[in-house]
Amino acid sequence: MSIDESVGIAAPVSSLEAPVAEAAAVQESLVDVSPAVDSAPIEIPATETPVVAAIAPPAPVVQAPAPVVVVVADDDAPAEITFRQLNLSEPLLKALDAAGYAVPTPIQASTIPLLLEGRDVLGQAQTGTGKTAAFALPMLQRIDLNKNHTQVLVLTPTRELAIQVAKFFSGYAENLRGLRVAAVYGGQDYQIQFRQLDRGAHVIVGTPGRVMDHMRRGSIKLDNLSGMVLDEADEMLRMGFAEDVEWVLSQAPATRQTALFSATLPGPIRNIAQKHLTNPAEIVIKQRSATADTVRQRFVIAPNHHKQQVLDRILEAEQTDGVIVFVRTKMTSEPLAEFLASRGHRTAVLHGDIAQKQRERIVENLRNGKLDILVATDVAARGLDVQRISHVVNYDLPFDSEAYVHRIGRTGRAGRSGEAILFVHPRDRHLLKRLENATRQKIEPMDVPTNRAINKQRVARFHEKISAALEHPQLAKYASVIEHFQRDNETPWEQLAAALAVMANGDVPLLMTEELKQPTFSEDRPSSPPPHRSRNAPPMSGDRPSGSRRDQGLESYRIEVGHQQQVKPGNIVGAIASESGLDSWMIGRIDIYHDYSVVALPSGMPSDIFQNLKRLRVAGQPLNISRMDGPAPFKADRPRPDKFRSDKPQFDKPKLDKPKRKKVVAEA
């Protein structure tokens, strides 16, 4: 794109058009002649001198207009604005009409015109505000279908979001014949993605690590990229993708248009925007963070390996009607729903892969009482409105405070009271405090229900069954049979009634006898990953203790990537978090060796997650993860073999004045 074109796009303000056009013309003439004259001075006609003087200060003339900051409250409906007023093309409008969308959300009404003008955009908006359409629609409109190369790249932090965003792009582009969308992410076979990319994809949506791998293999080329989007940028950085994102941005053409969306705009995000976005317009969508007064909020401390048992106890002890259990990923939702069903609960699953018709049927069953418990992900539960929901259980911590507010807003509706229960890991007191600060609400502690509390509820329910059975129309016939049995066997009536109760209850014991220990917050350091530093830096005080003193609840795993593959801790954290659904702060210490690494992960990892991680690739190399027996050989315990040390200074090896200790440790 030529300079005059770029200035024309970036300067919609009429008062700037004349001087910018003159400056662009002169600047273009300077660019044209400079290669021919080399270092010779450029002679400017006298008549053009004033124009040159006008462009001498680069800021007011050559630079695009000053950044536009648009602040919109999410609750404010855009007055009398429809999609047809946003200058979208007819094929896109037809797709929106078919989907039933007529009025844009605030983020869409603010962003679409700017992106259609060619502006870079820095947007602050939470999940559920409609930001996907805000960048997808204008990006689709600017695609040239006559060119069979990648023109738009979208980076997302997780594969679930990548799949979701790709589906949105495909849906909006249903009337754009020939447009192809490809989703690339970890955990899927490379051959499937190679076939998609070989056919030519106008839009690629993917996670940073997998996109970077494809770029290095040559299967993704960004030479003709015209638009790039970073979706949920703060989450990508939190998951350790910062270096991958920076690398991808540095490989993209400088002339591309860039949109960055983030729930928060901390310093690192603003640094990326300052470095890689050109004079962006900034849009901030404000949302209410206050929670409803009708919802009582409580938290329960639950280690990962006890979460299912704790949830089962809560559902038994609480007086519930409809319940939504929120989880982070599809991989968690289905096994949890199976567990709850095995405990006698009428349960269904709702996640992003559920077809719309099936979703509608599930919601209707929940609404009319045919279902009691819904295990759902955040994306799938958007817009869910069922008044009988008495409890919302945050089985997994949400991504941010806004997601938490959105979740618990599913209960306490229409003036009814509701209960919100948050599961918190023993080491995550700091995350609880963060939610309280963000919502300005105190979250009350609750104990894991005791046997006494559960048995009280079981007996009460059993009494209800007896009362209901006394109204049964066949009661007289049963009474005659029982009376005959009692007379023949002279069995006391109390024992006879107890025997009938055993028959009615089946193999399930009436009373719970196995007590579950009440967990407490750990006083150890939180499970957040340590600050990033060089692998050769000396151990810092406060590093996680080694051997038997490692953080409780973690196991050591070996992965087959190391310094030889130029892997870094952020690559490992991002890949594992994206594939497994684990929060990055749940991943423990990582030590990288020459051709393998050791990582601490939560104990009791489900087999399906373990198998997915075995196939996962980092830096183009399969992880081939395997569980280690015994203490992990962390660097604080044992130095790397000497043959791997020759080319780098080793700051973490034992002091030279203790050679005997070094020898003993090395042999151990």
C-alpha cells in the first residue's frame, strides 16, 4: 500500500485531507527519486518549499490522526444503529439477517467502522460482548477473493476459542463464495491442517504455538497478509505465549492492519500495542462488575483430586432446584457429567461443540424440570436464562472477574434468591482476593458438608419418600401382603419396616460413613509460576523446594523437548495450558535440560488429558510426556551432565570449593 493510500485511510477527518494529500504527494516524489540520486542532495522547486516545511515536523503531517478513544458502557444500547448503517457488504448482511442479528452491540458499533476505514484498533472488552463479530465482519469485507493466499490471521489463547472463532468466520462468510477458513491448534494431527492450508485459506485462526510451527515449516506464509487480530491478548500472555506472539507479529508485513482485543490493558499489552500497532484507535467497553444482591456468594476449599467428592457432598447437603456447574473446558465437562449421572443426578452437558438444536432441547429440559444439573462451559452458557436455577457452582475458576460475574448472574433472577459457590484450590487464596477486589463483594467461606449434614438431608428425603408412598393407590394391597408375612413369621413391625427400607434403597447405603477431611488454605507460596528469568540464572530465594519438599499435589513429568529444540518455559506452559485446560498457575516448576525437560503438573491427571499431551508438539517436537518415578531431578538437586555444559557458563552448579559434594550428587 502506497503512502498516500495509507494516509487517506487513516485520516478520515476532512480538515486533514488537504495538507495530508499535499504531503503525501511530495513524500511519494521523494521516495521515487532517492534511489537514483544516491547521496546527492534533492532539489525542491521553490514553489514546493512551503509544503516541504509543512511536512518537516513528522508528527503533524506524515503521522496518522491522533488516536481515537471511544468509551462505551456495555449496558448502553447503540441508539437507532443497525448493521445496515455500518456500511457492511450485502453478503455479510444476508448472513447476519439469517442469524437474526439486526442491532450491533456497543463493541461492534464502535469497532466495525474504524476497521473498515483501515484503522488499527486496541479494544478492551470482555468475553460475551460480541467482539468476534466486531473484528470478523470488517476483516471479511476487506478480503480479495480473487487472491488465493492468506489475508487474515487471528491468534487466540486456546484451541476451544480458535475453533469457535473459526466457526463464526465461516458462518458470517456463508454468502462469500470461495472463501476458506482454517483453524490450526495444538492437539490436532498436522496432516489434517496441512490439507486445509494446501487448499489455500483466506482466513487462519490458531493458537500462537501451532501457528509459529506452521510458519517455520513453511505451511503458513504471511507475505500477503492484510489483517491480523490478537483475541484475548492478556490471556495469551498469561498462558506464556508472549514470545510466540511477538515472533509472529515480527514476521507479518509491516503494512498489515492490526486489531488487538483484551479484557484488561496492563503494561505488557500496551507495550505490544505501542510496538506493533500503528496509531490505534482505542475502544473501551465498560461493564458492570457489581453482583446481584439476591445472590449469596460462598467459596469452598477443594484440592483437585477431591473436587468431584466435594461437589457430590454439596449437591446432597444443599436444597437445590436447578444447578449450573461451570467448567473451563469440554474435556472437563463430559467426565464430570458422567460422574454426576452415576450418583443419580439428572445431568446434561453444554459446550461449544453441542449443535444448536440439541442445545435448545437441553435448555428446555432444564427449564421444565426434566434436567436438574447442567455442566457447562462459559462460551456455551452465554445468554442462558432459566429462572429455576437456584445454584451456580464455579467448579473451575473463571478466566477473569467479568466471567465470574456473568456466571453467577445465571441465578438470583427475577427477584428470586440464588446461591453461588466457588471452588478454590488450597494454594489460591490470592485468586480469591482478586475476585473479591474486582467485584467489591465479600465471598463467604463454607465448609465441605460433613457426614452429619449430608445424613440429615438423606433422612429427610427418605421421610419424604415414605410420605409419598403412603398416598400410593396400591397401598392397601401391599399392606395386606405385609400383614400376612408378619403374621406367618412373627417379625416385629420395626424390623419389617427396616427390611422394606433396605429393599427400597437398594445397594446405596442410607447414611454416609466415610468423612472427608476439611481442607484449609496452604501457607506455602501460591501456585503461580515464578517470574521469568534466564535458565542459567542462579536459584532465587523462594524458589520452589526440591525433592520431598516440592509443592503438594504435584507430580513430576518428563517431556522430550529441551535446549536442543530451543524451547523456553513459556512455550511449554502455553502448550500444556492450551491443550489440557489447566490454568498456567497450576503448572509447577519447569527445568529444561539438553534434550528433555522436567515439569511439575497436578497429580491425578485424567488419562485422556495425559494421552493428548503425549501427542502435543512444542517447537515441532512431540512431547511424549511420561510420569517420573521418585523425586524430580530439578536443577537445585542435580546439575546437568557435564557434556552439556561446555558451551555455556553454569551458574547453578555447586561452588568450586566443595568438589566432593559435587561428585556425590552427580553420582547419585
